Amino acid sequence: MSSGHCLVVGAGVSGLSSAIRLLENGWQVTIWSSDFSPNTTSDIAAALWYPFLSAPVEKTNIWGSETYDVLKVLSRFPQTGVSMTQTYEYFREEQSDPVWKESVDGFKRLNEGLPEKYVECFSFITPVIEMPIYLQWLMRRYEELGGNKRIKKVDSFSNISDEYSLIVNCTGLESRALVNDDEVYPVRGQIIRVKTNIKEMHLDQQISTLAYIVPRSSDMILGGVAQSNDWSLDSRIEDRDYILEKCTKLIPELKNAEIIEDMVGLRPGRSEVRLEKEILLGRPMIHNYGHGGSGVTLSWGCADDVVELANES
């Protein structure tokens, strides 16, 4: 167990999960972030457990499986905003088994009664995470464990006080400028909040036909765009129409759903997740960013690896 003082930069799902695990392992932790919930990218995520737009697969499989198990435990407590949900994923051509098959509960294949043009379906149970509720729960857990926080924008890692023996970089998209990482790029997502009574989740996770229908306690999220290198945070009527068109092909009754609002967020894309340690001006720094569309899906597995690297230092 260590008693060093760690600075975590970033208060999205990766920053909070890493900070909680560090506190549980004896570190003193402070979070600096320019935004806290409800104003983070994580707040806008749909969000569900599913390895999406993330690599390297041999690591994301392990991180994802570990996170599934944690979320399954958290689903027993209503205040976390996590619920285990019956899910159907549809395909337009026959599929081999997914690499995550053994990680999820109740995996089955279905090939009858599918929406038009779909020939196969995976049925399984997976967590749906209501991010505004979940992020508030994470923050409460963090503060109960003795964590500190401060609204502060970091422009450079090189002038951070010596009182911190370790820095953990969970700045997502901001890492492009902060650590000059040209591999980081935005993947724009637009979603629609609607009112509906549908309780199951329905997915088409192929980029060309991407559509996701995610039930929550008092609304439902419809999504279906992953636009690389698009920095726009404005919602677009053409994207809304495109999402509705794709989602109603899966569930026709959504055609008449009452729309509450449109929301836009930028996923922190990268060729692969960067989770590694470097020495910056004589001090260890751990990077944990570039999770693409799988920030929540990989969060606890990555946080455990952050702790492992921290304790080595």
C-alpha cells in the first residue's frame, strides 16, 4: 500500500474510476478538471456495456470482462444507475462468436422473427448505465473515500506542484493538445432522448448501419452516428432523421415516440487505448485515455491497471 499523493486530471468515467481505485489502495487523491458532472463528455454517453471502437482487442477483452463483473455487482444498488438489461444485437450477415461471448450472461443466437434484412441476432444480458446518475454516484463514492476535487484547467503537465508524487492523465480528447498526441481524434456522436415503454435494448453495431436503442428508467436513448474527425457540438436535423430512420427499421413503433431532446458528444478516438507509464521531469505519469466509444465498458479494468502501474512507482 502506498501513501503518496496522486493527482488525477479529468473527471469523466475514466478519471473517477481510476481515482476511486487509487483511494481504495491507500493513495491520497486529488482530481483537477475543467468540468465535472453534469458537464463532462461522459454525461452524454448512452451508455451501455459493449466493446465498441476500441483496441488493442487482447487488452480490451480483459478490461471489458473485468468491468462487466463490477457493473453487474453495482446493478444490485438502484442509486448507481446501473441495470442489467435484455439486449438484442442484429446482423445483416452470419457471424462467428464474439470474443466477449464468455463475459456476458445468457448469450444465445436467434435467427427467426428478425427485422427486415437482418439474418442473425445475438441475445444477451448487459449493463445499461444511466450516466448522470452513475457519475453522481461515482463522485459520492470518491468523496466518501476521502478524495478531493478542484475545478481547474490544466494547460501543461510540466508545471504541476511537487506535492503530487504521481499524475494520472484521464483527459480524453484534450490529450491531443496536452501531450501532443496526434493519434487522438474526435468521434462525434449525436443521440435523441425519447419517451417510450420499451424495456429491452436493441443494437446494430456495424459502423455503416450503426443504430442503438437504449432503455433507461425514465427515457430512452436512440443513437447511430460515429463521425470521425468531426468537432461539431451542434445537433443536426439530418442526423436526427438518419438516426430515427435506422432505429425504426429495428423497432417500427419508435416512429411515433415523443422526442425530448437531441444531445451531441465527442468520443475520444485513438488507434488504441493508451494506458502506460512514463517519467515526466523525474515524476511518474500514467496515461489512461483514447477509449473511443468504450469508456464505461473498459473503465474498471483500466482503473485496476492504473493502480498496478501506480504501485510499481
